[in-house]
Amino acid sequence: MREAGDYPRLVAAEPPIPVEEPVAPGREARALVARHAGRRDGARAILDHLDAAVVTVAAWVRDDERRRVREELERVDTARLGETTDRNLRLSAVQAAGYLTAADLLDVGPRDLAALPGVGETTARGVVAAVGQLAEAAVALHPLRIGIDRAGLPTPAGADRLLASLHRVMRLRPLVAPHRTALTDYAASVAAALPVAARARHLARWWTARASTRRAAREALASLRAWDRSGFGTHLDVTLATLAAGVEEPDPGVLALAADFEKRSAEYYAVLVDIVPQAQDALAARGLLPQDLVDRVEARPLDVGAMRVPLRGYQEFGARFVLNQGRALLGDEMGLGKTVQALAVMAHLTAQGEGRFLVVCPASLLANWAREVEDRTSLTSHRMHGEGRAGAIAAWESRGGVGLTTFEGLAHVPDVGDVALVVVDEAHYVKNPRTRRSRAVGRWARRVWRVLFLTGTPMDNRLEDFLELVRMLQPDLVAQLPGHLGLLGPDAFRRVVAPVYLRRNQEDVLVELPEIIAADDWVDLTAADDRAYRDAVAAGNLMAMRRAAWVAGADGDFRACAKLTRLLEIVDEARDEGRGVVVFSTFRDVLDTVVTVLGSRGVPVHGPLTGDVPVAERMGLVDGFVSDDDAPVLVAQIAVGGTGLNLQAASVVVLCEPQLTPAAEDQAVARLHRMGQVRTVRAHRLLAEDGVDERVVELLAGKQKVFDEYVRTSSVAAAAVSAVDVTVGALARDVVAWEQARLGYGPCWDGLDDDGGDGGGLGETAVS
């Protein structure tokens, strides 16, 4: 089937000017009327087919909403409706009339209830209001979610009809949209002319008609003839035939639809939200910005003609925010499409005549950015890295487009003087102003007016890290903050950073995402594990302590390795359910052990994806995993696979050891739990009791609390910055000293055996 651009676009603004050549009544008139009647019917059929699919989607969502509401309200006894109001409702009389649950009252009006014996008008109004409140709550608490069951079929029941209609809209809209106005205008104009022109079809009637009737018929015939002679009519038959062929194309089967939805669910949901906007908190979508700024952002034009994919509402707002502010830090939670929002900004600037953009990112993300530019926009990318760097730079200088470089390669990018936008992905890499890459980014940030920082982890360890990013973008904002942030309340802090900082969280804007089931899988160290751990503690080696629970597996005896045994159980269960698995670890030797053991059991393993894999080959490795239908396993270093990759083809993630920052774990899970995921995500963290894992988990809990209070909602708690200054170096010293003392290899700390478990060590030192 041809795309919309494969044939001339129809344009019909004003009705055509009638030509002077008269149309002869009789045979010529009949042929002309029949031709345009057929074209009118064809145009209407095409538009009606697409509109019918849209109506079917809306009707399905409405019916499904009522189903969800009814299921929820069937659990609520009518007697409990009195809990929603302080009025004395006569609910026993309502129950006596046969209304036993709130669901029974869904379609009942106050007049009907008031007519029941012993009910009265007050109770009737109160009951209807209470049921309405419960229905609204049920919709909010149970949003529409489309999933895929173990048999590969869409859920809930009947979702295959919804997917078929959405697929039809997605397939036909790009074809019909360029011609919709023209076809609508033509069909309406011709429909008005045809009955009048039809009076000239038969000569006998023609000569017996009044002069005024013949005059009107001639004008109508001339109008129809003018359509034939216009530029519109020249291409109309070809266009109608092509669009009709698209309409007649059959929908895929249910399994093919489910598979397509699993691959492109973000596009399906974007079309769904466009047809039936989902209930979502407007404040959440706009990132809790002050109203006056929101008004300016929402009024900002956005031209996304260069985009190949639709945007969600919150993504459009994010792009408008960046365009309006010029220099911004987009801190959306992982999985919300920060890359797409950056591309939308480029698309708008392209429509305004700009032509050159620069993206700076880790080397591991270059291939991903190149693919996103190609798949989601009509722009051209140039990978200014590696052997072809010089040629790519020359092409970028001469032809424009999106230049892609690394933090290290930024020093080799020439200052061409007309870069419209600099995008810094994983911007937390430049939080330390003393590093070479931070200074290089800072120089470009001063040269170019429009600068966009992207990071899902704007604060890793310290609030000052977040402020360094703000300072690089808008130093005047940071200058407004007092030296001791504990003196500044959260509302005041939010107002100060609002002009530069926008963050939305998944639970606020992606109501369709399935849940995450997180499990801490604690295991007891085997004798072999314990020996390796004690040796590592005696040596004072934190990294060896963290991977000691895998040493026995590396020696070939996986049964003597408690974590490996648990990992195999998780993988077997996932494969039985047809789920892909991603296994993350910090350590290369742990990954090698996992690859060897899984491979020996016939499991399709991809990887290990490590820092040793050339950047150009990483995306191919991920593609192989994504395209593998045999419930595969991807094994990756968390520093490489935990950032910037889209792994929603898998729905089970395993962390072989706890990480030293909450951000590392959040990013790893977010590789799977992101826009496009349709299955519940199971996240397993393998933990060994009585050792370093327990200490790290305690630390992570405290650091996660700090992040939630300070940055998740762009507000700061009334606490000192020093209260959150935790460094990896301090962690290493404290944990090693703690474990050496516990196992008798070092000085005993006071309070080590206290019930609180903190004593005078990790709990205090980590926050001082």
C-alpha cells in the first residue's frame, strides 16, 4: 500500500469557478452525474471507515470503563454508602427495594429512588452522589491497561477489538489525513450540486421543466464539470483508488495484533489518548510548575511536522517548556521519553528554519540516538565518533542535521557558530564542575543559547549535584539561593528552580503502565560462599566482599552458590511463562559465571554486554535479544545496560547485588518498566544475609528517602545539605570496618550489638 506522499496531495480550498462549456443534457449529463456520485460515495466511504474506527475505539473504552466501575462497585454493599456523607441516609429502605450493591445503583436517578417507599428526596440525592463519587474513584484507581497474557492474547476480554480498531486508525490516518479537508469539502459541495444537476439526465423531463429549473441544472452541471477540470479533479480518481485499497486491507489476526502491540504499545497508547483522553492530573503532567509559567508554556506553538511518531500530551508540554525557556533541565523519570521530547524540540526548530543540532552523550548511547533520530524524525544524524569522525563532522558542518558526539569527543567538534540546540543526555555525568567533560560542556553551554540537559537522576548523592546542573544552565537562579539551603522552604525552592527544572514521574502520567512487583530475594550463604566472604573481609576488599557470593559458581559448582541457585529458579520460571529476562551485575566475572551456567543449560543467552563491547556493536547485541522469541536472557553490566537502552521486550529483571546508589537500581529497572511495556515487571534483587548486602540495603533506603524528599517533586525539604552528603569512599570505609569488627578482623565498635543495628558506625557516619 502506498504512503500518502506517493501520490499528489489533494487541495480544495474554494469551490472551482465554473467553465463556460455547457454540459449537454441527457447522456453527457447522466455520465457526469454518475461519475461524481461515485466519487462522492467513495470519498464518504473512506472518511466514514476511518471515523467508524475512531468511534469504535471511543465506544470500547466507554464500555470498558463501565465494566471496571461495575466490577469495583459490586464489592461495595449499599449499607456502606452512608460512610461517604455525614447525612442520615435511609439505606435499609434502598436495600429493601433490591439495590444490594453500589453497582445496582449505577443507572438509577434520584427521582426513581425518591419514589421508593421510605426513601425520600434527601436519601435519593445522597445515594446518587455517593455512587457517582465511588465511580469516579474506581476510574482513577483502575485505569485502562491493555496487557498480554501467557497465551500471547491481549487482555482484558475483548481487547482484540480495541487493538484492531487502533491498528486501523494508525494505518489509515497517515494516508487519509493529508486529503481529509479536500475530500470533505468536495463531498459536501458535490452532494449539494448532484440533486439539481440530476434534473438534466433525461431529455424528456429536461424540455418540459421550467426555465428556472433548467438554469439551476446548467449551473450545477457546470460546477461538476469545473471539478473535473481543476487540479483537484486531475488526481482525485488515483487518490480515491489508493485510499480505498488501504480501507479494504484486512486487519491482522489476534496473535499478530498482540505481537504488534507488544512492540509498539507506546504508539497505540498515543493514538488511544488522542481519541479518548485519559484522566490524568494536569499538575502532574506539567511537573508542578507555577500557573503563570504553565500558561506561557501551553500557549507556545509546537510544530512537529518532522516527527514520524505522535507525542503524548505531557511530552508536548515538555517540548513547549524547553522551547519557551531556552535553557532547561528535563528530569523526567526513566521511561517517559525524554529523547522524544528533545527530538520534538529539534523538529519545531527545523520548521522555523534552523538546521544544526548537537547531542552529547555517553559512547554507549550513540547508536541509540542515531536510531531514534532515524526512526522518529525526518532529520539526518551524523555520528561524530570513532574512525569516521572527520567525515561525519564535515557532513554536519556542510549539510546540518543532528551531530552526535561523546563527552570525550566534544573537544573535537568545531564551533560552527549556528548550532540551534545543544542536548546533553545523561547530564548527571557533568555534575562535577572540575572534570574535563564538565568544562567542555560548560563552554558549549555558554556559546549556544538553547541548551537542554536530560537526566532521570538529577540528584545522585547530594543536592549540590543537582544545583551544579542548574548553575551550568542558569547561574543567576542558583545565585538567588541562600548559602544554607536548610533555611529555604520547599515551596520557595520550587519557585526558584521552576524556570529551568521540569520533572514528571511515571505514576503521574503513564497510567497505562503495568505494575512493578519488586522482591528482595534473601539467601543464606553456603559454606563455600562464606569462606570467600570471610577472606574478602579479612583483606578489607569491599568489591571482593560484594561478589563473594558468586565465587563458588565461578569455580564450577553452581549448587554451592546460593545466589546462582536462586537466579536459575527465576530464569526457569520466567521461561515457563514466555518472559524475557535481563540480568545486571557490576562485575564482569559474575556475568561470565551467569553466561556459562545458563548456556550449559540450553538457555538462549545474549551478552555479556560490558564496557569491553565496542559501542558500534552494542545495539546489535540488544537487537538480537529483542528479536529472540525464545524467552531469552540478556546479561549486562549495570553501568552499560542500565542506562539509555530500551529493553521493554523483557519483563523480568535481576540485580545480582545491591548497588551503591538508588539511581543505579532505578535506572536498571526502568530499562524494562517504561513506555511500551505491557507486562507486569518483576524485579528481583539477590541479597545475602549477614554481610555487606545488608549494610548496602540500609544505606540505599536512607538515600532513596533523601531523593524523594528533595528532587522527585522538584522541592526541597527543610534540612541541611550536609545531611545527604554520602560518598562511595565513605561507604567503603564504613562497611569494611563494620564487617571486620563483626567477624573479629578489626577493632570492635561501640554499640555494635545494639538493637538498632547502627551503633556508632554506618548509620551515623553515612550522613555526616
